[in-house]
Amino acid sequence: MALARVRRGSDDQGAFGNVMSAAAAWRALRDPALGLALGHELIALWDAMAAAGGAAAADPSQLEAARARMGRLAERARGVGEGPRETEGPRAQDR
């Protein structure tokens, strides 16, 4: 994302390609807390680029999919701190 920010600052059209590469790496993350932190940064940059038009604005469905993933990551991050549910683990069979 750092490269995308630098390229965007110099009006380089390749900046959106860097955002797409960053998005692919972000989707591969399995840690919900890290995904949320990096996702906020990614979406903020993507939003700014989309507002300026060009390639980032051409397909809003990709940005919306990233926002939807942020919602799922937030749910997973909340679930990590809660511990196992009653339907999980060895005690679940007793219920």
C-alpha cells in the first residue's frame, strides 16, 4: 500500500494496480485483527482513489466486496475474544 500511496501522490496511473495487489494480499490474511487494521488503511486509500475517478472508480463492486469483508472480519475479531461457544468443544456433547 505504501507504493500505491507514493504512486498516487505523483498521479501515476499504476497506483491502482498496487492497490489491487495489496487487496489480494489482504484477502489472504487469516488474522482478523490484522485484517481489520490493514483493511481500514486499504479502503481509505481505495476510497480516495475512487473519488478521483479513473480505474479505481470503474468497478465499485470490488470496493464494496472489500467493505463487506471488513464486516466479516469485525465479526470474527469479536468472536476471537469471546472464547468457545456452547455448541463447540467437549462440553457441547453434554448439552
